Amino acid sequence: MESSNFANLQVTLGHEFKNHDLLERAVSHASGTDHRLQSNERLEFLGDAVLGMVVCSYIYETFPDILEGEMTKIKSMVVSRQVCAEVAEELQLTEYLQLGKGMSSRSNMPASVGAAAFESLIGAVYVDGGLEPAREFILQQLRHRIHEAEESGHHENFKSVLQQHAQKTIGVTPVYSVLDEQGPDHAKCFEVGVEISGRHFDSCWGSSKKRAEQDAALNALIELGFVHRNEDGVITISPAT
């Protein structure tokens, strides 16, 4: 890699490498090496573990009031291959990769290559500088995504949110009722409605009672103005909740 590229990449990573050979390894795709042990695959393996640990630790420390299942869903959203590929594209990490002839075209490169580059560079920063610079790099890219995932309601605990609101504002618990059932026993669908202190909200159909209850709770939250859904379908829970 040219010295100018080394310098630019280190600025992007926020870390000045003591071992430039390590950084060279991190951007060496298997297609451009004589042996896969010379590629970035081992660093990718390590970086994946460091990424997961840093994100889990941040979720644990930042959101003390959410349950393990919700923590797991947020983590899964944030460290997905799709998100890693998006970060790699934002940082243009594939521009630094050393590729073989079979992958010379960067314009149609698989997203997985970018995701692997992101993880391998995390691994390289960790080996060269330890956990703290790796943590800083990861959170610089993913902190806002973690908060968006937590706030968006994608963990779909709408029944819990609605119950908290109802108990806090009027001191009652929402009541769910199965209004209708259709279909054979092995593929039955359920219509569920929710009522709060005599007020009935739009009912929802679901492939299970739990699914229908969650959707009915979401409908109620939207009607009450505690949850908003934008044109793209992204759901945001009001900070007042």
C-alpha cells in the first residue's frame, strides 16, 4: 500500500499503527494473496468478536432498564453484515483493499467484502493498540445506530410500552380481547383488540395471539400519539414514553 493511503486510512480509523505490516494484512483480500493465511481473514474473525463485545458492553452500560431479549435484538441489528457493509461504504474502506485480478472491479463488489474489511480493520486496531482505540473506532461508527435501534421500537415490545403509559397516566392496565378467529387449526389467524378505560382502539389480525396483541398495542400507541411511524415505516417511540 502506498504511504499516502496508509496515512489516509489511519486518519479514517483514528489510530496510528505501530505495526504497519498489521495494517497491510488487514486490507489484504484473499484473492490477492498466495495463501489465505496471508489474507485478512484471521483479523476479520477477531474483529467480529471485538465488535460484538464492544456493542454488547455499550448496550449494557447505556440502557440499564431493558431486558436481555431486547438487548439481543438491538445488538443483532447493529452488528449485522448489512450494517457492517454500510459502514464500510460510508468510510470507503474497499478503496484500500488489495485485491486479486478476479476482483479488480470495485464498482460491483459484493457487500460482504466491505463488511469483512470493516471487521478485519477492527481486529487490526485491537491487536496493534488494544481495546480502547478499537472501542473508540467502533462506537464512532455505530453509537448513533445503537440509539436509533433502541428508540425505534424495532424490538417490538409495544405491549410493555402501552402498559407503562396506561398505568402511569390513568392507573389502569390495557385489556386485550380476541374478537375473531379464522382458518384451520394449523394456520389460524386471530383478530385482537385492546381497550383502555373504556376506550377501544383499532383491532389487528395476526398469525398468533401474541403477534396480534403487539400490533394492536402499536395501533393504540399511534392513536395516542406516543409512537410515530414515518413514510418509510420506521417507528419512533416518543421520549416522553
